[in-house]
Amino acid sequence: MKVLLLSIAAGGGHLRAAESLKNYILKTQEDSRVEIVDALKYINPLVDKLVVGSYIKTIKTLPKIYEKLYDFAEYEETLTDFSYMANRILSYKLLDLIEEFKPDIIGCTHPFPLEMVTILKTIKKINIPVVAILTDYSVHNFWLQNNTDAFIVANEDIKNEMIERGIPEKKVYPFGIPVDIRFTEVLDKEKIRKDLKLKNKTTFLIMGGSLGIGQIEKIFMTLMASSLDIQIIAVCGKNEKLKRSLERFVTRTHKPISIYGYTDLVPEFMTVSDFIITKPGGLTVAESLVKKLPIIIFSPIPGQEERNASYLLNMGLAVRLYPKELNESFFTNLINNPIRIEQMKKMSEVKAKPYAVRDITELMKNMIN
């Protein structure tokens, strides 16, 4: 089958979801072709720079403004109407891509290209099945597009929310956020420790998403300076400035510490870790749940990540680290609370969807046959 996956590089999660699905399809489906296209970059690099650049700058410097815009788009029609008009104009630019590739099915891991292709269906420029693949543990109105043939959501809870918002039940599939199949593999914990030169002791994995933003440095320094007998793995993503900053502190401690930039070793890191400290981006959360790794939430981006955080806390899947609680006692109390830790692991097992890529692939096959 020929699959066109459309996304946008607003953070790393949307593209990572598409890549996970692509890798699985190519691995398991003979004679398949899969293309991942960053829709805005394809349409116009200047538009991409304006939209994505403004998004990143806003969440870094004016997060409260972003939160207001996110909520405004949810409850007011003005911004929704503007989005529709803009995407209608941009949608025509995707026609050349679609006509050249001739996909059997289109999957969208971001709501902007989803709106574009559903507009093309509405005005009868294309007649191809379209699948929306939601990458968060909440639903925003931007995802609720007419002429979408199937909605893939994180789990049954999110399916209920979709139905409540008027989406027909038969169109909603709680298959999960597509994570790389590597996260389902049983890895040798002792071998990974040895390969990564780690000790056999309580391990904290600190991650800040692809952008490496949030209170990472303060959390790192608090753990590093603590009296706890621990080791730390810090993943800085593409934030080279943060990586260099953390590396300067390593000489001040005898704790085993490993610092990485952008890396594909996350399944290995999660295997040997006892806790993950992370922003609640949908993909990282989904990966952590598959690995049954207790989650400590920090610095959620207002909007979708704040809603993810609320969901995780309400379901007993995580604890939240607020800036005013950033001290050694927070981590000591958590380590010394085996009941809470076990609860998070058990709830992870209940809510995780390790085989989302398999189930989405099967659905796509059925939709085009």
C-alpha cells in the first residue's frame, strides 16, 4: 500500500509518531511505500518559518499568551474560522504532492494538514481515505474535522471524549499514540548498564523534549547536589547550549552522570531508569507508559501539555514537580513511597498501548481494501 503521512515540525512528537508508523509499515508490509512530508515546509518554507518559528518562540518566551490562544481557538469561532481560511488557501499547494504520489490513504499527525486534506475532500479535489492520528491525551477542536474517515486516539478515555464532542463512535479507534516498536522489545537491563557505563543504583532520566526546554538545569543541579545515592541520565534534545551547561557541572559531583543531546537510545535509557522527569509531551508519555516507567512531570507547555498533565495526574499515572517543590525532599519522599511507585507502574500497564503502530497499519489496510 502507498501511505502519505503529513505532519508539521512543531516540536518533535508529531514527526516521531509518523516515523514510528512508517518504520513499522515498511518492516511488515511487502511492496509498501510510505512518505512523510512536513506539510508547511513543502507548501512554503517561509510559511513554515513563520508558523513554527512563532510557535516555538511563543512557548519559550510568552507561554501564557500561547495558553490564551490555545483556549481561544477551542471555544471561539474567530480563530477557527481564520485557520480554516488559511488552510483552504494552503491546501491547494498539497494537490501536486498528492497527485504525484497517488497515495492509497493519507495519515495526519498534526491538525493543520488534517484540515487541509479534509478541505480538499469537501470540495471534491481528492477522494482518498484520511486518518487523523492524535498525539496527545486530550482533544482540541482543531482535530474535529469533517470528512475525516478515522480518528486514532490515545486510549478509551479519549475515545469517550471524542464521542462526547460529536464524533461518531464507529470513526474513533483507541489504538494509542504510535510509538516505535523498539519500545516493546524486552532488553537486557544489565547489558545496557554495562554498555552505557552505568551503575546498579536508582536512576533518574531527565528529558526536555526535542527542544530541551523547561526547568531541566535546576532539576539536574538539585539531584546532582543531593545526598541521594542515585545516578542521572540527562537528554537535552537539540538544545546544545543546555548540554554544554550541564556538562560544566559534572566535575562538581561524584555521582554517575551521563549527558546526551539528540539521541535514538531512549528505549535503552528508559529500560535502565527508575523514574523519568519530563515535560508531558504525548509521544514521550506514550513511550514511558509502554516501558512502565514512573513519570515525574515538570514545565508543561500551556495548552496541550497542561491538559496531558491533568490527565496523567487524574489517572494516577504520574506525579507533578512544581517549581516551589524543587528540593531534595521531593525526590526522597517519592523514592521512599513504594506504594505510589507501584501504582504508577500498574496504571501504566492499564493505559499503555504498545502495539499502536500494528493496529493502525491493519486499520489502514482494511480501509483501502
